[in-house]
Amino acid sequence: MARKIRHSSLESRTARLKLAVRRKPYNGPALARGVLLLYRRNKGNGSWVLKASNGHGAYWTKAIAEADDHDESNGKAILTFFEAQDVAKKLASGEDGNIGNAPITVDSALKDYRRDLEARSANPYNADWPRLHLTSALLAKPVQLLAATELKRWRDSLLGTMAPSTINRLGRCLCAALELAKQHDERIQNRQAWEVGLAVLPNAQEVRNVIISDGKVREFVATAYGLNHQFGLLADTLAITGTRPSQAARLRVEDLHDHPVRPKLAMPKSAKGGSRNRSAKKTERYSVPITVQLAAKLKAAAKGRADDAPLLLQSDGRSWGDNPGQSYHRDVDKVVTDIGLDPDEVTMYALRHSSIVRMLLQNVPIRLVASLHNTSVRMIEAHYSRFIVEHSDEISRRALLQHEPPSGHNVVALAT
């Protein structure tokens, strides 16, 4: 039987009722290293409060039950002093009774998620990004104690600082970390907290798929070259291929097929699509045509470098890495501003969205458009149909029924 710890001021209701009513809990016994049982004196039944170390120099607290000050214990919502000890130990350590098994905090959940992403050859930035925006209080809080209201309050605090679509992506990264923590700790039973508190903001998709005209795309690329040749080469590649920046960053010198008339790139596939075998997926290549002019620039940039070296580099010779946006986002803002567009709306992804719509308006079959952009027909239909209608006005106008035939033409009546 587990040893019961005595405490004369708290173990009997008579002793507890002699204490003054106050908001701050009274200190109780230490149940183990870094685990304490506290008592808050209320007007009615008091509360048993668990205080435990998070392993990083801070503590978290949780009210675990009412005290049997006026009502008898029921073993669940109302507990005696000794029953509260048992519940506090289980909550702090898990059902196995190992006090060293501290609850997983949001901070440790993100660290575990980062290791999981690295093991699956996925982008570890998805685990680092939420940390940049979370408060220290949320980072230190055990996942099992998270509430929907505080997560929603945090999500809503980001409004005005970033686009709703960005908030949704940030929330999905945090949800993935919390879900992974739940899979590895049976004590975490509050999935609803992040499903409700981090629910996606509505109508956010509209902000992301920004389409710019071919003229503005050319201005974008030319201005990028003016800032920095290597940055311009990346922008040029994205504008011609419509690929994602993370895919272009993984191109190797050997992926350039410099045909004099029909040059192309063996583009690395993204790791999207729900598969957990990301490392194998990212080694796959698919053929993407490029212009002769771009091929010449890429060939010159790759001259003298090994076949397995990155094809696209930053100005300092480093690769763009798994998250190239971290390196170029300020340059993109400057380019977008210089060409008269809004940097809050237009990002590097506008080159991809514009490429997809450009092909669709040129009557390239949707299946081929999807393949060339490493996406699915379903995704294109879901996210680009509206833009096709908006940007195809001139084409569709030609097919409108005219009220009167053009003057000077012979009109032949159809047989009835």
C-alpha cells in the first residue's frame, strides 16, 4: 500500500475549516520531488490543487477535486485529504506510479514533433514555427491541461498580425504536435481542446491563391534579378515551372536536362499527400519543361559544380534549405512593393498560382496541369475554379450570344 503523508493543518476537515477563506492556496505536503498537494479554502467546499514541476524550472497547477469540508467524499469530485494524494500522484506521474514521468508540456510536445519530422525526412520548421508565436505560459503548460478557450484566445490574438490562412497553417502545425503527444501519453484525453480552440478560420483560402498577370510576373522576376542574381534565378525557376519553393530548393545540378530545343528539369516531388514515408517520396522526380533561356541561366550557374550539388544557391553559396521562405521573405516583400503590389497579399506562391491558371486558360488539360505542378485534379478544381472564371472573361466573352449580328454581313436563316 502506498505510504500516506500526514499534514496536521489539512488532513482533517476540522483543521481545514479553521483556515481563513482566501484565493491563494495553502501549502500542503510534498508527495514526491517536484510534486505538491495544495489546498484552497473556499466559502463552501475547498479545493485540492496539484502543483508539479514541468522539468524546466517552472511549475504548473491544476485543481483536481473538491475537499470534503462540508460534503462527504464520493471518490471522484469530492475527495478526502488522503484520496487527493492518490489522485495527485497519478495525475503527476501516470498510472504506472513513476513520479519521474512528468506530463508532456506544449514545449516538449513541439520538441518531440520536431524529432518525428526529422525521422520522417519532413520539414522540422513546422515544429519550430509555432514556438515563435506561443506565449511562455502556453509553452510551459501540460498538454493534458490545455483548454479550448485559451487556445482560441491565442489563435484570435494573431488576427491582424498575419493573414487568416497563415494562422490556419500555424494552427495545423501546433495541432499535429499535440496529436502526436496524445498518441504517446494516455493521460492526454482533451483532444477537443485543440480541435475546438484551433478550428480553422473561415474563408481564409481566398487570401492565399493570389493570381498576378503575366506582365507582373515578368516584372517580379526582373526586379528579383535586380536585387540579387541568385534570388532572381530562384524566382525565374518558380515562375516558369510553377513548382513550390521547397521543391525547387532540392533540385540538384544533375536534374537539369539541357536539351537545345526542349530543356527540362527533373523536379523533386513534394512530400504532400498524407504518406508518412516522406523520405522515399521526396527522392522521386517528375519531368517539367522549361524555356531555353532559363536553361541557359541554370547551366551557367551550375558550371563547375558536382552533379549532386544543389542547382539553386543563395548569394553566399549556401543552399536554400528545407524552408527557403525564411531566407527570402524580406526580398519578396521588397520586390512586390517595387512592382506596385501589396506584400500582405502577394507572396512567392503567387508565381505558382499564376502558373496553374495560365496553363488552364491556355486549354492545357487539367490532368496535365495537375501533374506538372505535383498536385491533384481535385485540388485544382477546389482552389482554382473561381480564378479561372475571373481571369477568363475575355475568352468567354467571345462566345456570348450577340443581340444583333454585325452589320454588313449576310445572314442565313436556319431551317426550322
